Amino acid sequence: MTNNLTDEQKNILYNSGTEMPGTSDLLQEKRPGTYITADKGLPVFRSETKFESGSGWPSFYDAIKENIVVKRDTSHGMIREEILSKEGEHLGHVFKDGPKPTGLRYCINGLALKFIPDDDG
């Protein structure tokens, strides 16, 4: 499905790239809906779990766990937990400094996601 992706999206999703903080249009998204992966279209986050972390990336305190994989990431001289879709798309990282009820902060590249608003009817 990669035909409709930009080069930057391909780099993020398949080379574990990162977008510049503060650049995602999804930072301002407040409507109810579902966040899906930009290439494979897997639902990975719900709007109810989105919060303003101040990190510059869309952040969530919970994920649709059946569609994600957490993997140890030791790149860049750090030990982090990488978030991938179950189809292998790199989404971002998860940290243990988020709000209740989970205490987690899924810090996600906005370009790795698409937002699908809930139907009004």
C-alpha cells in the first residue's frame, strides 16, 4: 500500500525515522475518532486516550493493543520501547511517564497515522 505515502512517511514507517516535533497536524485534532496506521490502515489509538504531553508529538496513554508490538530499541545510545504496528510499521516509542490510568505515554509520529473521525449519525 506504500504508493500513497510521502518519502518522509516511508522513512518513518519503514526506517524508524522521526518527524520534527511540533509539526504534526494531529497535535490539534480534538474530534472523537480512531487513529490508524498511515500505510496498512490498522486501528492503533482512540481519541479518548489522546492527551497533550508537551513533547511535540501526538501522545496517547493507551493503545489498541492487538494491533501493536512493543520492541526494545537500543539505537541512539538509549534503551527505549519502540512501538510498531503488527504489520511492522514504526510508529514511535512508549515511555512510563504518562497520565493515569496507565502511566504510559505513547509518543507517536503524526505522519505514521491517519485520523478517521467517528460518524456523527
